[in-house]
Amino acid sequence: MDQAIIQIAREGLLLVVVASAPPLMASMFVGLVVSVMQATTQIQEQTLTFVPKLVAVFLSLAIAGPWIGEQLVRFTHSLFTGFPDLF
């Protein structure tokens, strides 16, 4: 029983990492591009990075949203169907 709970927790943590990767990577990439542009043009406006990152995160969630939802539903289904085996 302890091994099953540890396995479920491990899968849940891995799912959190995998599900958060697309918006996080999009935000990091856009932040890098905007930072390079700010460094080359010497425009050091702090609010300039916020809007492109926000747009990139929303676009990545719109594109990867169905896949993320599918992974969450798969994990939840396996969790609910595995409950009787735990006890």
C-alpha cells in the first residue's frame, strides 16, 4: 500500500511538471527574446516584457490545452479506478 501511494505521488508530481512545461517554456523563450531586444536597443522598460509573455502563455495554453487536459483526465481516471486496489 505504501508503494502504491508513493507511486501515485510520483506520477502526480511528474504530471505537474509536464503540464506546466509548455506555458513555462513559452514564457522563458519570449522573455529571452525581449531581453535581447532590450539589450540591443538599450530600452530598459520593465513593463515591456509583461505583455508579450502574457500573450505567449495564453497562446501556449490555447495550443497545448487539449493535450494538458487529456493528461489530467488520464491521471484522474487511473487514480479513481485504482482506488479499490489500495484498500
